[in-house]
Amino acid sequence: MIKNLRQIRKARRLTQQALSQLANVNRINISQYENGVKNPNLATAEKLATALGVTVDELIGKEEAS
């Protein structure tokens, strides 16, 4: 589901830990999302998108991230 998480996070120069703190999402979960082990629910995807300054559509790869 989350195709662009790692790419956007790295473009923002954030570590998984920093994103974890910004989004209030467990760092281990972020790692699992980036590696395709599991998918976040909609509320978590919204938290991650907000912390990264993108839309959920950009995060899941429906639109190009800026």
C-alpha cells in the first residue's frame, strides 16, 4: 500500500525515528511499512502523510510526491 514512504522520508532527510516522533507512530511499524511487511490503517497513513507534508494519495503512490 505505502509505496513512497521511504522515498519521501529520505527526501525530507528524516530518520525512521524522527518520523516516528513527528507522526506518533512506532518506529518498528514504520520499518515494517517501508519493507512491505504490513500496511498501516487509514488513520496511521494520515498521520504519516501529515508528518511528511504530503497527501495520503502521494504516500500510497496515486500522485507524484513533490
